[in-house]
Amino acid sequence: MSEATDGTTQPGTTTVSSEVVEKITVAAAKSVPGVAELGGDVARFFNSVLDKVGLDQVGDGSRGVTAKVTGSDVTVNVVLVLEAGRVVAEVTAAVQQAVTAALQGYGLNVLAVNVNVDDIAGV
């Protein structure tokens, strides 16, 4: 709701795009120790090509993340690459916790954080 000039509350809506949710998710997931990179094999290949031709910022906002937003309810899918030697269950649980906390910090209701480990870096 928004406040009118006379101090009364006016009805209105606020929407959050899936792109915003994806950016929040990327930042939270990358902050977790043990996450080497985000995205599946194909996405990482295309992003490496973009990086080599100087377009390293293209696609960075949502690499490896998709989000479904319905009102304030969100479900996110994260595809990641683990650092070698990390325990899968520990890293994925930490990613789920970090993403959930970050999204809740923006007032969103997190229905699920699905994590798919696509690769292990350096192996």
C-alpha cells in the first residue's frame, strides 16, 4: 500500500520480477563456501565465450538460477558447481539456507530452493 498526501493509505500492488529474485539468489549462492560456480555445462560454455569476447557481464545476473514468482511466493532452482573435496549435502544445505534468508530479507515467502549439483570444479 502507498500513502497519499493526506496521510491515508491508498490501495495498490507491489510486484517483484523473477529477474530480481534470480539476482538475489545468485548473490546468496555465490557467498556460500564450496560453491565454485553457477550454471550447467551449456550455460557455462556460452558464458565463457561471452567472457572471452569482452561481454563478461552479459547473463551474470541470473547465471544458473531460475525463479518462479507468484505474488510474494517464490520457488527457485539453482544449478551449481562444487569445489573439489566438499561434502555435497553440507554445501547444498548452506545454499538453501543462504538463499532462503536473503529472499526472506526482501519480504518474500520462499516455498522451495531446489539445488542441482551439475559438476565438481577441477575434477
